[in-house]
Amino acid sequence: MPEDPRDAQVRASDDDREETVRQLQRGLTQGRLTVDEFDERVRAAYAARTLGELAELTRDLPRSLW
């Protein structure tokens, strides 16, 4: 996700949203997220408008999931 803070305001694409959901699925599979957390974050991913919003959904997951 965005390295440069200015990139956080860039509009997210459908592919960006799908990649975030894949990262969340890996987090769920590894036991890092509960089902409720996963469901909440997936809803937020599909509603996200910017890369910054998507990055916030995975900030507490290890980069190895990316």
C-alpha cells in the first residue's frame, strides 16, 4: 500500500480492494483475525475510496501476508 503519505489520497481501484481482501483472508487463515474482524474489514475494504483507507485495514498484520 502507499509508502508516500501523498499516495494515501489516491483513489483505490477494484484490484486494490481485492488485494486487500486477499491479505485479510490470509490473516484470517493464520488466526490473526477473528471471523468478526475479518467480516468488518472486508466490508470496509469494499467501501474504501482511497489507498490510505485500504492500508489502514492491514496495518496491524505482518507484511509477510502481503
